[in-house]
Amino acid sequence: MAKAVNTMKYLEMIGDVRIIGVSDCNAYYQEIYGWPVVQRKDLVAMALDGVFVAASKSLLSIVSDLKALGIPEEKIITYDKLSIPYFTFHDMLEWNQRKMSIISCNCWGGIMYHFLKSKFRSPFINMWESEEDFIKICCHLSEYLNISIELDTVEFNDVERFYYPVYRLGDVRLHMNHYPDPNVAQEKWMKRVKRVNYNDLFVCIYTDRPEVAERFEQVPYDNKVCFTSFPTDCPSAFSLDFYKNVSGLHEKKTWEIVNGAASGQFAVYNPWRFLMGKDKASAMLIHG
């Protein structure tokens, strides 16, 4: 609790949150850090937008108790979320409630879920597809995700030094390049396909080819982005050409900038504003 107090006080000061009480297992407290103490059993009857769990050692048991009381999971925010850059309670609660599925052509989606300390709600994790196959999938997403995958071949991951499975999904190929075990790859895919929220999708691709950026406009979703290494007028494009003029970045490949931005290695955009349908131009943190 003590480690989170200053951050909580700051967020309260700037108007992001109003803390109406603190629940503690020690009933002899009436007030903690200036906030009134309330009994945990009384939380359900209170008009709460969310519950922040500041404990670390008993985190899982507290979350379990809150769920047992009837507090919805999406209203529970744990203390580790405070370390996410640009965190606000409003954004975190909206993110939790939306249960967004990120459909990505490479590791960007999985990295973004990790960055936001969130559950994977997409099967497109730790894998990649060709630009052509990915656009084809996205134009008919539900149809493709209702097809069973079939092992096609194996290829070699030069970075991690192991062979990985390549699966067929109808007429497209899925390169599971971070899974040395085909059984694990298939199990993860099947489990995560069931989590896809078709009512709230974010679709992401990156490319070095203008014709791909243009074709991506055909993907029938509003909340989407095509990271490009060149300037373009395509409505869904987010140009990363600025890195060519930045010392230490100009020799990097586009996918390295794309993934580095998702992990927070490079401060390129505010992830909350970027993902949740806000104006992507205003989400940008660095300009050429």
C-alpha cells in the first residue's frame, strides 16, 4: 500500500480519480493516509467505478475475494498497472471493460498486451504472416478463425536457434516462430481463438511497400493502423520515417522500430490513446 500512496495522491490531485475509501483487514483503523476505512463486505453496495488493489504479497487472494463478493473483474485494477507509462485510471478502466482483441501481423500485438500487463485476447501472438496473407485474413476474419489449423512444415528461427511450426489456415500460412513445440503452438492458438472479441478489434500491420499500405485500406475495420517506413496519405497509416533522421535508429529495420515502440523501448505514441480509437495524430509523442 505504502509504495502506491504518492502515485494515488497525485492521480487524485490531477482529478483522474476520487478515492472514497480504503479497505484493510485490520479493523482497528478508521483512516489510512487520510482516506476513510471501509469494510470489504460493504464494497458491493457502494457506487464504485473501480477497485484498486495496492497489496503485493496477498494480491491474488484479495482479487479472488473481490470477485467472490461480486466485483466484476474489469473493475479491479492491481498495483502493478501503475508502472505502465501514461497510466490513468480512466484509461485502464476503459481498457479493461472493452476487452479489446489486437489482430497483428507480427509480435506487436503480444508485446502491447505485455506492455499493458493484460490477458491475451487474440490468437495472433508470437507469430507472423506475410503481408498478403494477413490482409486476406483480416478481410474475412471470422471465416478464417472458424477454420482448423493444420501443420504444413517447419522452418528455422535464426535468432532463437530452433525449428518452429508453420501452419495452414485454409489458403494462408501462420508462422509460429516463437514456438519450438508444434503442440504448444496449436494449443495456444485454439485457446486464444475463443477469446476474440469481434465487437472491439484493433488491427495492425507494418510495411515498407506503399502498395501494401493502400491495400490495407480494404480491411473493414475502423480501428486499425499500418505502420510505414515512408510518408503516405493513406488514412490508416502511421509513418515512422522520422527514425531515419534519429541517431542510433536510422540503421534499424522497420519491424524493430514497430516492436520497440510497443515495448516502450522507443517513446513513439501514447498506447492508450493509440489503441482505443483516439486521434492517432494526437497520440504521437515524437515528430520528424
